Amino acid sequence: MIVSSASDYREAARRKLPRFLFDYIDGGANAEQTMRANVSDLSAVALKQRVLRNVAELSLETQLFGEKMAMPVVLSPVGLTGMYARRGEVQAARGAAAKGVPFCLSTVSVCALEEVAPACPRPLWFQLYVLKDRGFMRNVLERAQATGCKTLVFTVDMPVPGSRYRDAHSGMSGPYAAQRRIWQAATHPAWALDVGVMGRPHDLGNVSAYLGKATGLEDYVGWLGNNFDPSISWKDLEWIREFWKGPMVIKGILDPDDARDAVRFGADGIVVSNHGGRQLDGVSSTTRALPGIADAVGNDMTVLVDSGVRSGLDVVRMLALGAKGVLLGRAAVFALAAEGRAGVENLLDIFAKEMRVAMTLTGVTSVAQIDRGIVDLDALSRR
């Protein structure tokens, strides 16, 4: 397989995966307008080419929350990553560590904290949802700290699940879902052997450890859906801020006022995110939301961003709009599905090369130099 970009990995994953898994990661909410806007708005950010700037010495290195990184990229938390490759979270964490960037483990991962953390030579980040079961939240936070996780990413944009039409048609949910998934697995023998047979157990590792019994895909849809808490407010998070000893990042911010609330709450960082267009269709792309949010918080906290990033060029664009780091979701999972750990490492190499080209031709030599001076903001506002 010849791979030159993230889109090549998407096509490879589409061919390899059963439909219910590909559509789950590839799809968005409702008509998927926001999901498409994430990509199109970001690609419309025009960079200013500069020449004769002496960019012979160029570095992608940066720091987030005191942690040195080879490039300003984090592998985003994605549920069920272990269904896309054999023990997928372990492979992704190892791939990220090999390239000097953090991996963030999802609450609803297939592989539990206790399996992933020992396999990763650098501290994990851990993601937590707002859930009704506060006992589970406390239990998993205690386990995260015990396994050495340093940074907590707290996802706040899922008080209810988004309306994802593709899932009902693909077999992830809907009538006869289990039967459709079995048929799809049978017609994708490479995945069925590598992941379906050799990648067991297929449960929600962190949830199973808490409940004391195995959980499966039906529990993912049912348990998680029943545990989302629409009554949550900032005051309900205070005990988590007091409990967690390391950096705490609030993920799912799209409004400057919410970003200011996160500052008052005492968060160390935020992720400007619309959940990859998987929650409320029709909201702003993160490209459009990012500059105003970055201006609103200034230097009071670290601003990260996700959604729509498909290349190292896109990473540079997001940094220029005000982010200090970028989370990769779909692109990384597609690479993992296609080639496992090797795919993740190669994708990060591709992103690094693309970043170097973009930085060279915009005349910057370090991540700290990337700012709005290298973009044409008027071009974005005209769209």
C-alpha cells in the first residue's frame, strides 16, 4: 500500500473495516454539515508565503503542561479504538510515544488503563465524560492516577448523544444490529481474524473493571447513553478539580463565554471542539470558533483544538489561528486501522514533514513563531 497522506489511510481503513466500524468513526451528526465545514473551513485558511527568511534550522518541538513534545500534536481520545486494530489503544499509545507525542485514552476504550499504561513509555493523558454514575467517575480517576496519568481531559459536550444517522444504517445501532455486524465481520476476513478473533476481549475495559463483569458493544450504546448527565453544571465539576492533582483540560468549548468560565473554574486548558461534528450539527466549525476563543482567554490558559485536521498543513493553520496544540482523532484511527502501530507512526511522520514544508515556506523556524501573521484572515471571513 502506497501512503502519502491521511486520505490514503482513510481509504485503506474503509476497505479493511466492517461497515459499522468505518461509518462510526467516519460519520457525523444529522446531515453532517458541521463535520464537512470543519474540513472545508480549515482548508480555506490562506497562508502567506515568505521567501529568503533563513529557515535552515527548524524545530517542531514544543511543551504542553510542562511536558516536552516532538511536535504540537496529541492523539485524541476515541471510544472503541481497540476495535480498529488488535488491542488498538496499546498500539496507538506505543506509536505516539515512539514519535514523542502524548496519547489520550478514552473512558470507553477497549483496553483498560491497567493494560495501556504499562505498555506506554510516557505518561498517558486520560479522558473522562460527565456521567451520572459518580462512583464510576471517582473509581476511574483513582485508577488513572494510580497508573501514572498526568493530564485529565474532561469532555463536556456530550450531555446527550448526538443524532448519528449512519450508525442506524450501518449496524452500530438500529434493528438487527448484532446480526448485521456479524455478517459484516464475516465479509471482512482480515479484520475478523486480526481483531475479531485475536484482539479479544472486546469489552469496555475501564467500565468492566468498575462493574466487575465483562461488557460489550451493546453496553457501549446502552450504558454510556443511560449515563450521560444533562443536569451537569460547573459547580458539579468542583470535586474533580479538587481531586485531580495534575493538569485538567476541558474539551468541547465553542463559545468565548464558556472559555472564560473555564478560566474562572480553574482549568489549565481547553479544547476548542465540536466533537468532530458528531454532536450538534449546524454549529460553527472549530476553525471559525478558535480565533475568538483564543483572544478571549489570552494567556490565562492553554488553548488546544480538534476537528477537521487532516494534515500537518492543517496543524500549522490551527496554530496560526491561536491554538498551542492539536488533537488528532479520525486521521489517527484510520492509520491505526490500516497498519496498526506502524500506521500511527507513519502518519505522524507525514504530518511532521508537512509541517516542516509549511513552516519553511511561511518563513518560521519554531512552533512559537507560528501566529496570525502567516495567515490571511480576510480570506476566511469572506467565506
